[in-house]
Amino acid sequence: MSRIKNAQIRYRVIDRSIGNKYKPFPTKEDLRRACEEALYGSDNGTDICDSTIEKDLKAMRLDFDAPIKYSKRDKGYYYEDENYSIDQIPLSEDDIDSIRFAAQTLMQFRDVSLFKQFGFAIDKIFDRVHISNNPTEESVESYVQFETVHDSGSNNEYLPEFLKAIKEKQVVTFDYTSYISEKTKSRKVLPLLLKEYRNRWYLICFSIEKSKIMTFGLDRISNLVLTEDYQTAPVDFNPDHFFENSIGITANDSEPVKVIFKIDKVGSKYIESQPLHHSQKLQKKGRKRNTFSLNVIVSEELKRTFLSYGAQIEVLKPEALRNELRNIVLEMSEIYHD
């Protein structure tokens, strides 16, 4: 990789580090370690030195008008303008060519098993790059709109730290605020898996206090600390099997049940093109509705999925699920009743 491209990568890493609200005021050593880790997968100081970071900071101030300041009180760097980001700087032709090359490279590997779960995301990147010669061209947005997610505090900045803890079997602590109780509690866990569901990230972990597998949404986590404790005893957890009988993010020790439902012809086309679960089977074709079955754990995500189809769908079995959905529909009817 050329020195110019190395420098561009370091600028982006430094920009993210200084702008990280969860780890404010990074030191020069913090920036050096982050850059070396990003470029070489190591932070032992053999590839990037302090003087390189000093030159990068100077170049960012001169070439990108980066409002980088040093706080003597906090002993670290910060942006005088909190809203500044190097990402706002227009891309050069070299940058655009690099993006095109990267997109083409990704497309070559989209069907490799390791990347299959990211196939949809890779398609979106490739489509956006090839719609226009310049993928940053603002006018494109006036006639092509991609699905976007409004981020109201996803805490995705924690992903690298959780990943580190998973790899090294490192115990972490954090504060967690429940949507239901609205109370915040301190948690001590061993991270096991990061899972994305509907554009939200979740941490699957072993709770030290409760001695069981639990799931926490990253958007409700705060004050993350990687402790000096490491879990040496193995935890009975297999990510390939944990969600095997689940729809969504809910998984537990419950046995899966056979769920049978009818759905009209239009709805059938949707769920046949995008099955609700890998166990989905067409049981019977009818004149107006088709009958399908699933072998899954009954969860909130399953109920919400059924309810999203409204009157198109009717759950037949199990009886408990059918009755629960009926009660929800009756409550909705009361709400909309004049």
C-alpha cells in the first residue's frame, strides 16, 4: 500500500478517534495505537511512531481545516467544532476510484460462505457506486433513494471493544437501561456474540450474576468497562445453534413448537420470496389462502411479524398463540373504535 493511501487511512482513523464521544480526548499514544492496529493489526510501535502522528495532525489542520485542539486539562485531543468530521470533505478522484475498486472486489466475494450474510449490504454498496460515476454526487439522491436508518444513539462505537472482549474472553461491566422498567442496572458479563437484527446491534453474553445467557441491546448500554478479569471455564454456547429455532433476536431454552397459519395469495408471494424462517413449509394450497408451517420458539418478534400482515394472515396453531393474537387484535379494535 502506498504511503499516500496509508496517510489517508490514518487521517480517517484519527478523525474517528477524536470524534468518538464515548472515548473523548485521545492521547497521541491512543492515536498511534489506533492507526497501527488499523493498518497492521498490531499496536506494538514497530510500524508507526509518535512523529508520524504529529505530522498527520499538522496535515489534517492544514489540508482539511480540521479544528484539532489539545486540552491540557484532559491531556488529549479534541475538535473545537464538535460537528466537524473529515467525512464531510469531498472525495478526490483517487478516493472515488478506490471506492469503485473496493466495491468490485466485494462483489467477487459476496457468495463466499463467510460473506453470505452481508450479501444484501454488499449489493447496496455496489448499486450506489455504479448508479453514478461519482458515488458522492448529491443530485443522485433526487431520483434514487436507498433505505436509511435514523440513528438515535445506537452505541455502535462499542462494537470493537465488545469484539475484543469476545476474542479474549474478557469480562466487561456496563450500565443497562430497560425499555420496560426504564430502570438502569449495572451488569457484569462475558460477551459471547454480536448479532444485528433490523439495523440494531445486540450483545449475547453470559451473565456472571445470573449464570445464564442473556441478550442486551447496544443502544441501551452505557459506561462500558473492559475489566482485568478473564473467563477460563468454558461456557456452553454455540452461536450456530443458539438462534436455530428463533425469529429475530429472542432465543431461550424453550422447545420449538409447530406453528400453522393461513395467508392470502398476495401475502403468500411475499413470504415465499422471503421465508419467515428456514423451517417454513407450504402445507396446502387453497383457492384464496395457502397454509404454511413453522417450527420455531414463540417470541415477541414472531407475534409482531404475524400482526404486521393484518387481516391477510390467520394463525391456526398452537391454540395459545392464536388466543394471544386474538386478544391483541381485540385490544386494537377497542382503540380504533369510535
